Amino acid sequence: MHRSSFVLAATTALALAASGQGWAGTSSASSTSSGDITTSWGDRTRIQLTWTDRNSFRDGTLAVADQTCDDRTLYATLTVRTGSGTTLAAEDRHNTRGCGTTTDFRDLRATDPSGIRSVTMTLCRRQAGMPDHCETRYTSFNPYNPSYGF
């Protein structure tokens, strides 16, 4: 899967600071969304973020774990769908440390004045001479944005 670089729109701030298969749900009481996802090939990622209002999420963490020990680079990409319908992808976050390791990324956050409808996470692994193998298994809809389902 080809990924283009993330271009920061003037009105949108998306920051990702380095440092079992499931479905992520959002708790209306705490507005925190989390997911613990295992891909079909066996690698794993955990994500958590806190929705603050219709325009923002903050305090996000992402852990990318190499559990297959297959000497392939593993990476995750977060994609934000804004209230205006624009889709913005952050740069890929890689775990290049190898077998049995986890790479953590902290302080994930985004703000957009048109609102944020959802955040999607895609986990991929590189395949020599072939397109990357990617799976999208996490989507969190903003509970504060009434248009989140569209």
C-alpha cells in the first residue's frame, strides 16, 4: 500500500510524538477510546485517545508490537477525518527494533476547527517486491460530533 506524506493543513494540527483482534468502542462517560488489535498475520497494536470536544482529541498513545519475528518492518498510520470531509494521514510510525519488541508513541493529538469525525488506525508490514500488507481494524468516532456517522 503506498502512503503519501502527511501535509499539515494550515487550520489543522495533528501531532504524533515518538517516544486479540478487537473493536474499539468509545465510552460516553469518560470519552476515552481504546483498542487492542491483532492482525491476521499476528503482529499487534494498542491505541488509546481521549475525545475532548467536537474539534479535538488528546492524550493519545500508540504501541506497535512486532510479535511475528519475520524480519519485516511494521508500521502504523493514523488517519483523521475532519468535519469538512477532508481525510488527513499522519506520517507512518515504525517499529524497526525487531522480534519481540514494542515501540511506543505518546502525546497523539489533533484539532480541526471544522470538527473531527473519526480517527482510523491502519497497521502494515513491508513486503519485499510487493505492496505492503495492511489492515485497518480500529476506528473511533467522535462522540461530541453529531455528524460522526456520516
